Amino acid sequence: MEKNKFTLLIFIMSTMIAQIPQLTADEKTGKPMIVGLSQRSDYEDSKHFKQWFKEEYESYVIDEETLALTSAIEDEIKIECFMGTWCGDSRREVPRFYKILDLIKFNEKNLKIVSVDRGKVSPGGEEKGKNIHHVPTMIFYSQGQELGRIIEYPVGTLEEDVVDIIFGNPPTPNYADWKPGEMVNH
């Protein structure tokens, strides 16, 4: 009985540790990067990342007319966003995406942010089986089914792609024909 409790405690603790984002050095530049499950404050409040987060968030001008169509987004919509703090596309698109989600009052409990390394890997393996090859990749789900995704940058505007995905008319994402083993320029 005691052994089972100890095993359960170890499992719970290892799960909790795996969920804490890690600040590590980018193997290419030596600069700090985050890997693991993350949240907005990991970028917005960090001395390493807050400048680019704030600049992109504040300077982005949202097409409110397009987003007006999403005035009542269902709570069943879930989003997973795979990003890299080392990646220029992620540093541009993720703060803009947060600004859009703020405007449409998206429930952040339905948003999972996973920071990956240059190999598109996170410590918890959240990327496994999800075909993450370019970042950011934003995957939209409803009732456990993928509705669509935005890969690296939107096909139209970020607002148009979000609305199209939510209303069941997702654009074919960038790199839709990408095959494992092809070079990624990051």
C-alpha cells in the first residue's frame, strides 16, 4: 500500500515538473529560450521576451470588422499553439494572436501554448503525432476534432484565417504538402 502511494506521488511530481516551462539556452545562438507548456506571462513578463511580445501586441492593428463575426465563440473551441521563442515568425504571430483572442474574449483556459526547441520538441512531448514542422502552428479543435490550423503565418490575414477555421471553412495551411525529412529553414 505504501509503495503505491509513493509511486503515485512520484508520478504526480514528475507530471508537475514536466508542466513547468524551462528556460534554457538556444543551441544555435546561446540566447535564452523557453521549452515546455507555457502561458502568456512566460513571454509578457520575462526580461528575455517581453520586449518583442509587447511591441508586436501593441503595434498590431486588428481588423475588427472581420472578427465581429466571432462575437459568440463557443466554449467548445480549443486551441493548441506550438511556438519557439527563438523563431521570428513565432515572435511576430503569437503576440498578434493573443491580441485577437483578447478582442474576441476567448477563454484562455481553452488555449494550450507549447514552446518548442529548434527541433520542434518539448520536454513533455506534446508535439508528438501532431505533425509540427514549422512554428508557430496554431491548431483549432472542436469536440476533439481538428477544425484547421495556421502554420508559420496566415494564408490570408490572421483574423480571416481564425474566422474561416472557426466557421468550418479552413484555408489550406502553408506547408500542407510538407513531408517529414524535408529541410526546415529555421
